[in-house]
Amino acid sequence: MKRPLPHIVLFAVQIACAGVFLYDIAVTLLGLRAAPISWQLYEMIEIGAAVGLLLGVLATGVLLRHSIGRQQRAEEGLRLASGAFAQVLEERFDTWGLTPAERDVALFSIKGLSLSDIAALRHTSEGTVKAQSNAIYRKAGVSSRAQLLSLFIDDLMEDSGLPGLEASRDQDTPKKSA
């Protein structure tokens, strides 16, 4: 939320309105004596408290709707990012001419699995996985797993078309003066 003050004020109004009704109940149940006020003023206070609570319910509904909308947009962005990453992976693997076995090893490496974990999953030796990793690094023009992963991250950040990424990148880029 960019401006929480209206929400804080609304919350305080709701507490005050609920307090009116709780006070009325406590006075009635405990038989406490209160300073007499006219019945018209008493009714106006209760109507005001009820209206305040209703406004709070309406505002909460609006905030909930906005919150659900933000969540849906975030989930859509995550889905797009996930799909874009998978697409970037496949495009790069095709460009490098990776074999099916090398694709598997590259994918597991990018996911962060160790050589021994990859070997166990692929039912091969660690030496085979290490040789395949070296072939992948050679074809990709890198020398480590970190550099391999950075290629994909760079691709995603440059041209994935992810919502909002261009705008944030434009803000981070200093303007050149003429």
C-alpha cells in the first residue's frame, strides 16, 4: 500500500464504532449508570456507529478485491517468467547443439544439483556427468555453472517481455544529456 494513512484512519473509526456498541452492551449488562442524554442524540450515535461499521466493511471489501487482483497479477507474472525461462533454456540448448543427455545435465546443473546427484538421477558415473558438463560449458562459451546460469538470467532480463521489467530497467538507466 502506498498510502496507509486512510486505512489506519478507517481502522480507528471501526474500533471507535465497535466501542460504542460494546459500551452500550456493558452498561446494560452490568447495570451501570451513565449520564443521561436525549434519546435523539443516543439514536444518532448508534446510527453513526452502524454507518461507520458498514463503511468499514465496504472499504475492507474494496481492499480485498484490490489485494486479490494484485495477487493474480503477481501469479501471472510468475507464470510468464517461468514460461519465458523454459523457452530461453530450449532456445539456448538448440543454439548450442546440446545432445539430449547434455540437455538433461545442463538443466539439472541450472537447478543446482551436484554432480553426484545428477549422476544418481541419470544412472551414470560422476565422471560421465563431469565430461558432459565440460562439453556444455565449452559449447556455451563459459567456464562454470555460475556463468552458465548467468547467461539465462541475462537473456530473461534483456528480452523476455516480462511485465514491468522494461519500466524498472528504464528507471535504473541514467539519462544521457545532449
